[in-house]
Amino acid sequence: MLKFCKFMLGVAIISSAAAVPAHADAVVRVTLIDKSGMPDLSNSMRFGMGMHGDMKMARMGINISPKVVDRGKVRFDVTNIASKLVHEIIHARIADENRVLSYNTVKNTVNEETLKTLGQVAEIGPSKSASITLELKPGKYILYCNIAGHYMAGMWTVIEVMQPWGRTA
Ligand SMILES: [Cu+2]
């Protein structure tokens, strides 16, 4: 629980892109993409983390730049470049990017409670932007969208947070 509380302290600031940006040690540009408008989500696709799907074939995705940052305050500037769909972004700590996440095949969503969620931005409309600043310790973090079907359609990525001298704690 103590560990969890520490993570919650990292949930610092959620603001619109128009607000004065929070001071951050690093800025990560996050782009939410979907290639085909509304995909058929009746069949769960299998582009989730650790599933070794060919991500070039994924219908949705999250691009980030850079993919590795130093520990500290990290501001994520998120833009949804989808033409029609609303997306969200959830940040959670993960131990291993090859692990398959716990998934509810009825709801077509990741079981969020099985992850250590650090923060999220809900409902980013098409062409809209938002930002969130998190205090991140060394380790790996997943960014994903948990609107039904989107995660399995490929809407996730992993960012690595390093010690400044380049070693993961
Ligand atoms: Cu989405």
C-alpha cells in the first residue's frame, strides 16, 4: 500500500494543452493513431503487449518520442490525430513488456485494476490535445487506451525511464 501511495503522488497535473505547461525535466510527444476509422471490434484482435503480433498490421497505435527518458518529471503532450474516434491514455508501471496483460474478453478491455495506474487522460476527441505530467522513477511504463477493443487493436506502447547515467535501477 505504501508503495502504491508513492505512485499516486506521481499524479501531478492534468491540464489542457492551452494551459501553462508544468515544468518538466523531459517532454514526450505522444500521438494517438487509428488507420481505418471504426474497426470491427466484435472480434478481439491480438496486438496486445507481449503477444508478438506484427505491429505493422495493427489498426491503432500510440507513437511516442522519445522512447527513453531520464527519471524525474516527465510531461506527456498527447495529440489524437484520429479523424473520428475518441481515445484515452492510461499510464501504468509494468515489470516486463513481454508479459501479457490481464484482459476481459467480454468487455474487450484490459483489467485496469491489475496494473499500477499512475495517471490518465480520458476522452481526447479527434484532433484534440491534452497533457499530463508524472514523476517517474526508473523502470518501464505502458501507455495504453482502454476504450473497448482499442488495446488489442494495438493501442499501447512502452516507455523506459532510466537513471541519468543510463542504468535502470
Ligand atoms: Cu483508443
